[in-house]
Amino acid sequence: MSAPDHPLHELVCITGMHRSGTSLLARVVNLLGVSLGDEGALMGPGPDNPSGYWENRWVKELDDELLAHLGGAWDQPPLLTGDWALDPTLDPFRERAAEIVARDLARGTACRAGCKEPRLCLLHPFWRTVVPIRSTVVVVREPGEVAASLARRNGMDPAQGAALWLRYLFAATTEPALVVSLDDLTDRPEPTALRLAAHLGLPEPGPDVLARIRAHHDPSILHRKAPASSSSEVAVRSPNMELASAVWGGGSVDLDAVGPAVRTALAEGWLGPPANRAAIDRARAENVELNEKLRKWHRKRRAQKLKQVDVLLPPLPDGDDDDVDDDDVGDEGAEP
């Protein structure tokens, strides 16, 4: 299914793994001349991003609901294989997405707008059925720093953070994309801005635009070079982290560090992040407790029914109930 005719001719997909600098990337792309749509629909500043997220709140909300519909979440992405985005059951989400694009992104005479959302790494195939996406920019941050940031903010195990780093990166690059590192944005802003402008088909930025880009720093990532956030101290080494570090390649980001089959497996989710063991243990314990409560309720309900039967029926002749085993009255026969 191709994207339908739409007043917005092209959507610039601005994405990357969570805690990787997507907000900074979005602002730079915006300063280069790409509209981010209705400013009133953008999420306001927060503790994680004091300078603003530059992210459409309705796109984020839809993406979260879509991931839940597909059986996952941003931190436990679902398995997404083949032509999953063409599933007719997603049509209601498609209609809502088209409304968001028309209302918030297709503003005035602009034929192109940018949309920043980390979940677009996973869900860009769906959005391609709504609006043409001809330009994708992916920001990548050192995997140990990402894992450490997620550990601080979400209490996430570093191995899970590294696995998510791999999933998001390879899912985002199943279609052609320009990959830039967070180091490029923070340490080499001018040449990176020139690369972005060339990739997006924009005019070369002048001195005033470059000055504004240099002046824009995302306070949420200023702590990134602090020793406490280094991968050696916080993100305990694991096979996931070793693989992510190999792909990171010291900042060069080598997508060919793994073979095609592994790239596909990572992108689709066959090699997903490890489940949260503590959460699973709690869920199992709660399930056992709930099952025990249900068994007690069934036993009580069964006893009440037997008492009612005793009132209505005469007692059995002596010995006739000796062969009746209490286990013959199964729980599955009880009313819910």
C-alpha cells in the first residue's frame, strides 16, 4: 500500500533511539528550514528536555497506542515482520494519523514538514502508508551512554538498553537514511548542518543560521560526558552491549558490522531485548496469588451449592455417597 494523495507532499522522518539526541536533531533540522508543523501541537519542555522536545504530542500518543495494539511498547517492541504495516486492522490508526498530518503538519503552503519521534524507528513503515517519507535522518548516540541514561531515568537493565539500541537503529535503517552521531551534532555542528542540508535538498545554511545552530544546545544531554555515565562504569558489559559497541564503531556507525540475516532479525525483533526479570517474577507471584483466591472462591461457592442441594433433596441411603470423591467436583464446573 502506497501513501495516499495528501496535501503534504513529503514528511521528513527525524528519529533515533530514546535518549540519543532526537530533540537536538529536530531543532537543527528546523533551523535549516524544515517546519515541524503547528507549534501548539508540540510537547512543551520537561525535566528530560528543558529546551523542548520538538515533538508532536498527538503523533507520540498514536504511536504508543499503535505499539500497544501490536502487542508491545516503546521499551518492549513487538515483533514486526513482513508487510505488517498493511494489516487492515490498522486502518483506524491510519485514519487518525492522516487527520494529524492534515491538521498539524500540512500547514499553509509548506509542501514538506518534519516529524520527530523516537518510535518512528519502529513504526515508519506504518507512517509511509499515510504520507510519503522520502527523507529520514537518524541520530545515534554511544550505546553505553544510552544504556546509562535509561538506567537512571527508567531503572532499565543495561543489557535491555543495548538491545533496544540495536533494535531501533536497524529498524530505522530498513529504508535509506542519513545517520548522524550525537557527537557530530554537539562537537561538529557546522559540517553536520551542511550534511543535513544536502541530504534534505535544502539551501546551504548561511552564517546566521549556523550561528543559531551553534548556540542551540540541549541541556538534557550536557551531562553525557560525565564519568558516571560512561559505559565502563554504568552499563555492565553483555553480549548485547558488545554487539552494539561493534556497530557503534567508535562513532563511525558501521551497519555492516553484522550480516544481512542478523540485521533483519534485529530490525524485526527476533533478537529482542531481554524481558524485565523482576517484573516477570512479580507478575508470576501475583498470578499465583490470584489463582489461589479463585480456588478458594470456587470451593466456597461449591460448598454453598451443596448446602442448597441438601435442603432440597432427601439424604442418600447409607453408603451411597461413599464413592463420591470431592475431587470429582472440578473447579472448571464452577460459575465464574
